[in-house]
Amino acid sequence: MARVPAAAALHRVRKAPRVLVRHYSSRRTHPVVELVAQPHPYTRALGLVAVVLLGAWLGLLIVGNVRTPVGPMDTTMTLRPSLTGGTKINVSPLGALELRSHTAPLRLDVAVDQLDPVRSQALVDHPERLSGLQDEVARDVGAGTLDLAVRSVVAVVSGATALGLAVYRRPRRALAAGGLALALLAACGATAFATWNPKSVLEPRFSGLLSSAPSVVGNARSIVSEFDVYQKELARLVTNVTKLYDATSTLPAYTPDPSTIRVLHVSDIHLNPASWKIVASLVEQYEIDVIVDSGDTMDHGTAAENGFLDPVADLGAPYVWVRGNHDGRDTQRYLERMENVHVLDDGRAVSVAGLRFAGIGDPQYTPDRSNPPAGRRSEELAGARLASALRDQEAAGTPVDVAVAHNPTAARETDGDVPLVLAGHVHHQEMEVMEYGTRLRIEGSTGGGGLRALEGEGPAPIETSILYLDRDTRRLQAWDEIELGGLGLTTAEVSRHLPKENRPGAPSATSPSAPAP
């Protein structure tokens, strides 16, 4: 501490950032000035910036988020500091989707919390509302973003001001911190607006379970370009089913006997929610006795998808199911807990609606890419185990009427051991009588290929079948093939078919219920 006369001190202070402290010594009558060194202006500026950034971040962390509905979803929107910017959409527990929507030191986080059951059911019950869903979502996102912007301004300014007051203990410095925070936020917003890239949705980056989404749904550009086709199909699905009902009046003269057992065969739904409405309608229209699902009801086979299966309990008929290569063990255990569901695996046999069923789950689980597919040989071994179980049932005096496997390769191994075997997997319909007399029925995709519907040149059709079996002989008498137009199409076709032995003039045509081809 230096003590100098006041005049000399005033001359020196012009050249150095010091504070003058004047006081009187007890021994002297003239004032003495003490020079107290102060921080460099750059140091003070850096300190103020640090206080502003920390306070703004704390403000955003505490109150800078908005819960807002977006269409049928409840979401939480948040702004977070970031070096690269962009938008991150979290779909827990499936993963996240990142978009390079803008370049700024702020990132927009959108967390999809849940689907609102009321709004979701309204879309299911009134599919015509889907035509305006895109505009509704845009309005919801705009309103949520505006609300988030206002809340973020308040959070940033309040956080920086509060921390500035705590650090400097001076209202002027605290207000300066709040003003600087507001200026920085405005600059970030202007940068984000100037670099906004609406085409970023065409090139998303996936993480978690969603990392398989590009391979599942194909190129994102194709999905965007055909989204309008997709929503039109959903909106007109009810019309398709109505046309299906009208078409039934032109079927051939074959009329199933009242005692005929009617089996609805579905397969490869692949998470298409529209399938449940179609199945429920067919159950009611055709008075179905039992539904048989030959697998691939799911797409990834994870526990997160299990809620998709809940409508099975209300379809109006018992449900017989085997595991496909896209169905996991979690899916199987979930269905086993449902009262009206009969899960077939390892050759297990059950009696449902007057028929004896046995089946086996697919030995391969292809969505888990850490386990490479075992190939054709594993399917043949699974089919051999099913055939052995069929022979054991025959020996025990409880012969099986219908066997079920997901892959046709496994189903072919049962030739000669059962009258009828059902399969799926290949996404198209086939009917074949094999070498030793077993009839193989391969079902198409009742979900229209699910998420894969847009991968090909044209939309995949929605296919299912009604099988008519004689209650006494439990043999196939006829079947109806049902095909609805795929995404964006509004066609419906029903065709009835008779086995050769049931056609008029056939040597073995003994059934009185098959008068016409």
C-alpha cells in the first residue's frame, strides 16, 4: 500500500485502473490517498459473461420447458445449450430421432411422453379426421414453440439476473446480467431462424431401437413423398370394408352349413393398427368361430410394442397364435396371459371351437441383429419337431385337424401328418396340396406389410382368408380369399374357392354343400 500526496496520486491514476481511497491520518492534517488495484476490464467482462451463461442455463433447466399436446401425443418441449444446435425427438423407450434443423448454440428437445387415449380413440373411431391431422399437428407445434419461446425468455433473464445479484450484490450489475442474457438469447434465436432447414426431416439420424427404422421403412424421402397416400388410405379404410360386404353378395352359390366351422386366417400384421378393425369387422360379418394368426404380429418383438396387442381381447372370437420371426419371447408371454388367446409352441395342441390345433413358434428371431439368422435348416428342424408332435397326438387318440407354423419351410415338414397346415411369412397367398396329401395354406400380409408397405414400387395389399371346415369330418370345404387395396387404394375383392374334391363332377365330391364352382 503506497501513501503519496493527493496531487501525485491523481496524476498516476490517469494511467492505471485503481480506486482512490482518501482519509486523514491521525498524525497529519492533510488527506492521504490509498490506491487499491482493481481487476482488468477484460477479466470483469469474462466474469459477467460466465455469470450470464450459468444463470441462463440454470433458468432453462429449472423452468424452461413446456408440456403441450401435438395431435394425439402429449409432448414436453425444452431448449438446451448445444454446440451444434438441431432438434432431438425422444421416443422413450424406443430411442431418439435427431434432425439438423438449424445451426445455433441452442437445441430443441421434444420428448414424446405418451399417446392420449381419448384423442387416439377419436382418430380410430372417426378416420375422416386424419385428412386434417397434418394441419392440426402443425398448429400444435407452432403454439408449443411460441409458448416455449416466451417461457425461455423469462427463464433465461430471470436466471441470469438472480445469479448476477447473488454474485455481485449490486442491482445494476444484476440488471446488466439480465440484459446481456436477453441479448444473447435474441442473437441465438435470430441465428436459428436464419439457418432453419425444413428439409432436415428427410435426412434424420436414429438411435436406440429406432436405429433400425431406415432399413424397416425404407428411404425417408419415399415415406415423406407418399405420406399423403398413406393418410388417404387410413381415412377411407371404412369404405373398403363396406365394399367388401357388398362384394359378398356376388359370391358363388356355395352356402356353408350352419354347423360349418369358420376360421379366419391372418398373418404378418407387422404392427398395422388398421388390421384390428378389419379383423373385428370380419369376425362379426362372417360369424367367425376362431381366429388363427400364423405370426409376425409385431415388427421388433420388444416389450415396448406389447400394448399393440390389447385389442386382441375384444375381437369377438378365440385367438390361436404362433410366434413369427419378428415376434419376441416378451410378445409370446404377453399373449399367454390373455384369457381368449391360445399360444402354440413346441408342438403344443389345444382344442378350440371344435377343432384340434397344434403349432410351433419360429426358431429364428431376425429383429435381434446380434443373432444372425439360422437359415433354412433351423426351419426344417422346427417342422420336424412339429411333425413328431402330430404323430404323438395321433397315437394318443387325439389327432390334430390343423397345424400352424410361421415359415412355409417348417410347415412343409408336416406333409402326411395332418390334413391342413397354415403358414405365412412370404406376404402373399398360396394354396397347395403337398405330395402326401396335406393341404398347405399360406396367408398374405393382413397388415399390408406394416412399415414395409412403401418399400416397393406399389403399396402391398391387405390379405386374409375365411376357411370353412365341416364340423363332422373337420375337413376343408371351401375358402374365401379377401384382398383390400394397400396404402392409398380403395379396392376390395372377395373370391371363393373350392377344393378339387368338392367341385361338381369330381369323383370324391360327396359334400352336399358345394353345388357350384
